[in-house]
Amino acid sequence: MSAEPHLASPRTAVVVLGSGRFDRDGVYRISPTCRRVVAEAERAAAVLAPEVVVFTGWSPTGGPTEAEQMRDTWAGPDAELVLEETARNTAQNAARTLPPLIERGIERALVVCAPLHLPRTRFFFRRLFEPAGIQTGFRVARMIPSPVALAWEIAAVPVQRAQLRAARSELARRRSRR
């Protein structure tokens, strides 16, 4: 009787998208929405047991980035915590988290975002991650979307294609430098 070959589970990552705002004291901090996204990522990571958790987001002030602030609030399971601290928009979140995932041999990524952000998140991550061989899923934090968030997402639609072209160009330049 022969034993079944062991099938290794795919190497998994959770990608957490940042968002921030200036508080009344003028300090740039992650938003309450972002804190909910981190909490949802913690719940997902408890089930998935990812090898890597990537926090992505910048700071417009030179102070702590969204990525750093999300890492500092992380209370999820142990995993390698990776910071991507330069992305200013969703296209850059996708383009700039892809190389570290490829370097780590990640095969599957779960991207966690706010509910209204999901269509734009899918648009970029599927178009950039899946051609690179990373199966991509999505999860949203439970919350009631605000009118401001809706207006932001509507305003972002006209620039999506241009941002995607820029993200693809950025990845191509990176590949050509190797």
C-alpha cells in the first residue's frame, strides 16, 4: 500500500491596505476605518495562518507611515510583518506589495480593505497579482460606509486606467533593472 503524496498548502500572505487622515492636532494617523481593516485582517490571519502580513501605506508628513501604524496596532497571529511605506494610492499598493511577495514565494494573497474600496482594490490587485501567479482573494471589514468614502471612490474611477498603466510601467522598470 502506497502513501498519498503530501500536498503542501500554498504559501499565503495577507495584504492590509492603509488609509489615514489628519487629526485635529495636525498629526497624520491611520483612520478608524483603517483600524477596522487591521482588525479584519487579524481575524482572517487567525484562520489562514499566513507566512507574511504586508501593511501598505505612506505618510504625507514624513512622520509614522500608515504601514508602521498598522504594524504597531497588529494583534494578530505570528507571521513575518512586512512594511511597504511608499504607496500613495491603491495602484501603488498593488504594484509595490507584489515584489516582496514574489521574493518570498507567495502563491496566494488575501487583500483586506474597506467595503466601498473593494471594486477598486479588485481592479488593481487582480490585474497585477494574478499575471504574476499569485491567486488573489479579497475580504472587507464590516462597517457602514460614509458619504465621504463614497465620494472618494467615485472620484477615483476616472483615473484608474492611468494609474494601472503607471503601476505596470513601474513593475516593468523594476524587472528590467534586475
